[in-house]
Amino acid sequence: MKTIDGYIAKSVFGAVLVVQVLLLGLDMMLALVNELDKLNETYQLGNALYYVMLSAPRRFYDLVPVGVMVGALIGLGSLASNNELAVIRAAGVSITRIIWAVMKPMLMIIAVTAFIGEFVSPKTAVDAENYRLMKRWDTNQAKGKSGVWLRDGSDYFYFRSIRTDGQLYGIQRQSFSADGKTLLSISVAKSGQYDFELKGWVLNDVIRTQLGAQRVTSEAVGTVFWPSDLKPDLMKVIIINQRYLAPSDLWNYTQYLKAQGLKSHEHEMSFWQKVLMPFTVSSLVLVAASFVFGPLRTAPAGTRVFSGVVVGLVVKYIQDILGPASVVYGFDPVWAVLTPAIGCALYGVVLIRRTG
């Protein structure tokens, strides 16, 4: 029995691996083509290629659900087309045992994906985005399309990017009067880093513009200290797109937002999507198995692949739709992730029960 389990697991794992590599290669090729119209004097083809390669772990992580679904369909479909599944079942192996054999390699894929999502893709994705931004730093094409505004008392700060080591770039500070109605000065800094002893940010190469009643003056003031409790870890979470963050960072930031009385649905949604990915992947594999044993038993391989892509995308789009709906109707974002996954799993169970 272990030999049969191993053979099934090996066939499915090989198919998933091939599909994942093909999807990743296609996605990276399309990303490179998309970068071609952004090339300039400082951002060349080699830079674009490096950016795409650096973003590969994040792309791999995003493609896992669809890749597993399609790979399981192809692996099991190949066994079915060669009548190997029929022989295995004739030998007394139940459908439940076959599905468990399929799930075994999925556990390893899920474990590797979780490791990449927590420790690898957040760092490489941030490095990739910052690398592209810094290469296009002085171009009009890059201005105003990234960064974040942050309020601190009567001042407003803008940050273009932050590296994984906590270094800030492209900083602007707008200082207002106590009543918030009059803009007093605008300071622009090239970079900044956090000083843990002084508990604040040290801004470098600062140029300050004073907006007086009669005239406007500008001067280079060198280094300026900005006292703040916003440490690099929290600042990174604020600036970076939540899609690129690790689950632990998302959890910490949602707790910060709740403590401040701010909305946290988007970050909670991203958190639960990452944490519940194993369940989502398992439900997709279950549906893939039910398709092979049920309605797609005699279908061509192309039909199986198309069905897998459609189901995977439907689950993703339903989650994306239910995310904003959770804000409107006030239900917990976790259900926006669980509902389509549970529905997918129940659909697979129904199909398998009809077959068995």
C-alpha cells in the first residue's frame, strides 16, 4: 500500500512542480514585458530583469493555489487516462485513500510556501520594489506613484520608500500651525534612519523652505532629528503594500490599527488569506480529485487544465469580492476567506460521494 501511495504522490507532485515552474516562468516573462515601457537612462533592461528575478518568490507564493489545483488535475488525470487509477481502485484502494496519497506531497508544498510567505517573499518583494524605484529615482515617470502620507501632530510626512533594513528614502515634511490652517514650512530629506537610543528618526540632506507672509526662503540645514515612536518595523508595514507583508507583520499592524481606533479590514483580509492558504489549497486539491473521479474522468487534458484555472480564479475572485463586502456589512474578514474555501471543499465532497 505504501508503494501505491508513493507512486500517486510522486506523479501528482511532479505535475504540480512542472505547472508551478511554467506558471512562474510565464508570469515573470509577462512582468518583464510590462517593464519594457518603463525603461530610461538609469533603468535599463538588465535592471528590469534583476527586478523581475528579485520578485520571483512573491510571484511563486501568489501562484501556488492555482498551480496546485492545475497540477493535481494533470497528475491525477494522467493516471486516469492510462487506466492506472482504475487498476488501483480494482486493487481495493478507496477514493479516500487515493486523495490522502495526493494530499501528502501537498503538505510539503504548503510548508515550503508558508516559509516563503513569512521569511523570503516579504524581504525580496520590498527589495525589488525599492530597487526599481531607486533606479528610476529622478525620472518624472516615478514621481507621485508610490509612497505614503503620515500625520504626526500638526505635521504631515511623506515617505517614498523604505528598505528592509529600515532606511527611509524620499522624505517630505510639511509643518502647519497649531490650528492646522497655515502651512509654515516644507522640508525635503534624501534619506533617514531610526536612532533607537534617541527614539526618533535622523533625516539627512535636509532642505527647508520657510513660507513667510512676505517671502519664501530655502536653506540647506543638513541633518534634522524627528522624535517619534514609529519604529522601522511599524513604518515598513505602513509604507509597503499589504500583499507583500509577512503574516506576522500583518497581525501586528492590525492590532496597532485597532488600538488607534482605525479600520483594519484590508490588512486583516490579507492576513487571513495568508494564514488560511493551507485550507484553501487543500479544498482546491479536493475539488481537483473529485473532478478526475467524476465529471472530468474521460475529459481531455486541456479541459481539465481549463477547469482547474477557472475554479482557482473563481475562488480568488470571490475572496476579493467578499473582502470589501465585509467592510460594508460588518462581518469578520476571516469569513471572506473561509466561505469560498468551505464551499469549494463541500462541492468536492459532494462530487466524490456521488462517484463512490
